[in-house]
Amino acid sequence: MLLAPFGFYTRYLLRTYLRQVGSILAVLWLVALTIDIMPQIGLLLDDAPAHPARVILLFCILRTPWLLVPLIPFATFLGILMAEYLQTRSGARILIWNSGRSPLGCLVPALLLGLILGSVDTFLDAWASPASMEIQTRDRLGRDGQRLDRSRASDFQWISLPDGLLRTRVLQADGLVELKDLSFFHFQGPGKLVELIHAKEARQVPGSPFWRVSDGKFWGGGAGDLGMTENILFGGPPTTFLKHDLQLSVDTLWLSVIGMEPQYVPFRIIRTLADRPPQGYDPAVYRTREQAIFADAVLVIMMAVAASILSTVLLTGSGILTSVTKILLVGYVVHSVGRACILFGENGVLPAVIAAWAVPAVLACGIMIFLKYKSVRTLPKSQLWCARY
């Protein structure tokens, strides 16, 4: 029998999969959107008294990419499971078995669905979600739009540097990063505070690691006079200055997105920060994010294949509802473990590659082991596992 990857059965089942996944994804999206938007309704109405309906509709559209991305893998699994369950209950699955269609042919619709939704997931994750947040911050829509507005000074941020500790507020004006109300605690060795600088603002000197701080106060006598420094820091008067050049080992590109969750950061900045030597930030967040964007597309494909194989093999005979429960448990565990691994990677507990790719790789190995196990148990060694179709 010739393989017809785009035949009538494939098109029919792919449409069925898309319909089921779309229905489940719509329900999950409505629930997530309701939870996300309800606490912000009052804030949105206060900002747009003239056209409240238009603003709320725009806000719902802008929040959709960020809400859909984590739902797509699990919705794909649930949609295929639901479609296969309905196929089994209606008797269509028996007709497919009796037609002699190969297991590879039965997997083609699931593979196509995984490729389609995996590409959509990558597009939403890497480009649509950051673009929507850019619009929210520009128009100051919602809590995140106001909190992450780059044109206003941020809340105070504590930044750990190789030679000290920086406390400042970050402002981005005309494409340039400025520091407001900064305090720099210069340490020389553990517990040895040698300088303390308070300043109203600071701007980086172009092409150098120095920042021009202005209108500030200075405590300390420098690294060469530690005894005097200790007395001055804890009991002496400060020295005021109008201009002072201060060396800060902090990445200005990272400062432009400081305080912003990684899913809101543009992908080009993610890749740049992941490849650069860290200056003031932990690169694990951006390295994990870079890997997860592509790994999630593979995860969608593996979830589609796993749901198709598990449903085809287990939804037979009696005890269908028990089998459905077991398959649901597998999908939920994979989804939960995948999200947990990403969090571990962003916090530096796991390497970025392992955090992003471990779950898709383990799922692929699990599928192969499951097929091998079923073939050994149910069929003679001289036959293929697919003969049961």
C-alpha cells in the first residue's frame, strides 16, 4: 500500500484535530483572559473614560499572545485525545484499522498538526508577545504596561556588581539609558566598604565603562586610605560634587529591559544578552529563554505524536474511560514538568539546554520505549507492532 501523507484521511483527521484543539484552546484562553483582565478592569476604565469598550477589546487582543503560548502544548494534547476518543466511540477507528492503513499514515495528521501549532507557538512566543507588550508600555495599558513603561523611572533596583552594589532607578529617554537617584556601595573584599556615592542622576560616557554622575555626595577616602575611609563612612561629613566619573560594570542593554519578565523581552535582545559576558545580571534567564522558544515548538510536536499513539493503542476494548484518565495524567505531568524545568533554568538551578530540551527528549524516548513494550507484549517477534491495525 502506497503512503498518501496528504490523502483524504489525513485531511479529514487534520480538520478534526484542528477543530478540537481550537475549541479547547478557546475555553482555556477565555478562562486565562478572565483571570488576567478582571483585576485590571478598573484601571483600564480610568485611563479611557471616552471609549472603554474599545480599550478593553484592544487590551484583550494584546494580552492574547502571552496567554496562548503556555496553553498550546497541553491544548494540542487534549485536542487529539478528544478527537481520538470520539473516533473510537463512533466506530470510525475500527474502519481505519480494517482499511489496513499503516501506523505511519495514522501519525501524519498528528505530525502536521504539531508542525502547524509549533510554528504558531514559536511566532507568538518570540515576536508577537514582545510586540504586544511594547504597545502596552507605549500606551500604558494595564498594570504591566504602566509598570514596565520605559519612559518613566522604574522602581528602585538592586544590582550586584563585581566591585560593589548599586541601587538605582532606571529611565530610558530618547533611546538612552539614564540612572536616577543612584547609590553605589563600593566594596574592597568581603565586608570592606570603602566608598559610598549618592547622586541624583548618571549618564554613560559614550564608548567607555564610565558613567558621568552629577549632583551627589561622596563618602570615603579611596582604596588607598582604608583607615580614614572607615572613619569617614561611619562618622565623617560627606563631600559634595557636581560632576564625577564613576566606573560601573553594568550592561546598558540589560538596563533597558531591567525588571521586565523574559517573555516580554524582544527576541533579538534575548539572544544578545544570552551570548554576552554577564555584567550586573544573571544570563541564565536569557539563555533558558532562548532555548525554550525553540524547544517549545518541538514539545508541541511530541505532545501531538504522544497523544495520537497513546490514544490509538490504549483506547481499545473496555475501560476506555480509565485509559482516557491515564492519558490525561501523562499529558498533565509532561506539561507541569516542562514548566517547572523552565523555571529551574531561569533561576540557574539547571543548565539552559537541559531545562529547555529535557522534557521533549524524555518524551520522545518514552514514546519509543512504549511502542517497543507494546509490540513485545502483544505480538509475535516475527510481526511488526503495527499489524494490530
